[in-house]
Amino acid sequence: MSTKSRNVLFLSYESPWPAFSGAALRTLGLLKELNRAYSIEMILLTRKPLTSKQRTTLEKYAETIVRVALRDVSRRDKIRATVSMSIYGYPYHNAVLYNSLDGVPDVLHRIITYPGVVFTNVGHWGSIVRNQYSPNWVLNQCDAEVDFWRVYASQAMSTTHRILAWINYQLAKRHFPPIYNNVGRIISVCEEDRQLTRALAPNTPIDVIENGVDCSYFTPRRAARTGPPRLLFTGTSAPRNVTALRGFVRNIFPLVKRQLPDTELLVAGNFSPAAQAEFADVPNIRFTGRVDDIRPYFDQGDVYIAPFAETHGSKLKIAEAMAMAMPIVSTPQGVRGFALVDGESVLIARNNNEFAEHVISLIKDPAHRKQLGENAREVALATIDWPVLGRKLIRIVQKTVESLETT
């Protein structure tokens, strides 16, 4: 029997465990921290039924779990989503969500009539209350939804994907403002996203919970390493990552190798074979493919690179690099949302030459690398360690609870 006095209904679009994406990692962190203070009822949409291990893991944090089939797999599902986009003006993921819940009216009724706090892991869920004022809803963003589609449309890998992303951007501009104005609170991942959302919902309270990291799990165990210098980039083959890596390989890596020809570039994470193929002829670059544990690769790198020209939200990969005491060289956009200080806990580059110069200087100066990395970890411990963010999160949810009690 739980001794927690309040329940929270936690809505998750896709399972947060196993956490192989930034959105899943953020969702899992939020779920764990909320569970410290509240009893969690969980409704989640997944493409496949939960495995016994998934259910057992999630039951550590949720007292009840209701799984609903995420209907975006079959051709029929996709046609239905396209029809909903055309008729109702839903962005794609919002259309998928609504079509998924359409077949389970009891679950939808439970969500709409829930008397306590409803906490969402992504903004798509807000479509449910787009036309209904719902002060008990706390809408978490992984990105500012409208700006996400704007950036995605500029970075998509094919003409077809760019057109589809542009359509979603146009739909999102109309669809999300009523959602933002009908929920009780919004949580953004960074101040930049907060301001973008504030422009669409000037009267809704908006807080910031940064992308967090478990610093007790992401702890450096770096040993002395021999061999050529090694740069590290992590992530999946999402368009934003491929675009950033392409820019680095074409414009910056040659400048580094001009002075340090043996320098290696290690790309750790789930880059698809198709994405890897673009870089097949580039010497000194290696892809790991999907890995279950990213930490050893941080320990094997000398300098972490974040060469993002344009991005959205904030990068959880940066949070992990900070916690792992990696010296980071980044564009201003790459470290968006983190309290890093240029020259103290990160080196910021504003053009290709400066980026290469920072990388070269760090490779040549092990003491500077060590100090920069240690400073970055101190920032992580003070600002984005999940226990720190968890206390902030509980205060935010408690404000919603108190506002409901006074109305």
C-alpha cells in the first residue's frame, strides 16, 4: 500500500524504457523523480506490447500501467493519420495519438475526467484538451513543438521529408497555441524554448526543467590512453545529427588533420547503415552502431564535439558529456540550454576555423582538457543532476496541486 498522498496520471508517448533516445531518457528521468513524491498511474502508447522486462521495470515507478496500441505501423494506420491531418488539421503525431485513443473510449474518458494532475511526456497529448480548459494538466515539452518542425523541415534528408515536415510545421503553428492556452502549466527544456512557447501562450505559467542526467551513473572512469588523438560525437542518425556531422567532416575535420593527421573521429550511437555510407570514404572515422552503454566511449575520447549550426530544444548528449567530464568544443547552438561558460567549462566556436583551433589546442594540452572536463562535470552536478531537477519538478507539480485545491 502506497503512503503517498496524491496520484499523478502520467501519459507517455512510447515506452521510456529501454531508453535509447533523448526523449525516452528525459521521460524516464521525469517519471522516476515524480514517483518520489506521488503515486503514478501510467498510460502509455507503444507500437508493440510491453515485454515482461519492460513492465517489471516500469512498475518500479508506476503503480498501474495501461498500454494502448500506437497506431502508426500499418498502411491503414498511416492513411487514417493522413486523413485526420487533412480534415482536422492535426500534425502527424497528434493525428496518430488521437486515432490510437479512438478505439479505447474508456481510456480516453479516464484521461479527460481525471481529477488530479495529468502529466504528459510530450506535447502531442495536449490535443486531447485543445478545446477544453484543463488547469490540472502539466504539459512537458521535449522541444518547442512548432519550432521543432521548422528546424526539421530545414534539415530533413530528402525532398519528400522536407515537404512533409514543412506541412507539419504549418499545421503545428495553428494546432498548438490553443493547447498551450488550455493547460495549467508547461515545462520547457531550456529558456529559448520557454520564450518561443511564451509568445504563443502569454498567460500560461511556463517553467524550465533542463535535460537531466544521472551523474551517479554517468561517472568518468577514464584511464590513461595511448594511440592517436580521438574526437567523439554521439547520437542517432536523426537529420540534425547527420547535418552536424556532415558539416564537421567537410569543413572542420580537414583543418584538424592538417596539423594532427592521425586524429580519429569516433561516432558512437545508432547511426543507420545508410547514414554511415555517406562517410565511407572519409579516413579516420569509425561508427560503433547501436550500443547498450554509451559511457565507455566517453572514457575513450579526448575531445567531445558538438558542431550544430541550428538546432531545437537542447542536447541530452551534451548533458552526458558534461557528466562524464569530457572537454567539449561546441557551437553556441550545440550547448543551448546548459549553464556552461565559454573558456571555463566549454570552448565555444563561432566559425569553422575557430572550431578547429579549439580542438587542436585541447589535443595538444592534456591539462587544459582535464580542467575543462572537470569544470563541465561540476556544472552538471550543480544544475542538471536528476536529484537537483527532481526537487524543482516536485515544486512545479505541487503548485498545480495547490491551484486545484483553491479553485
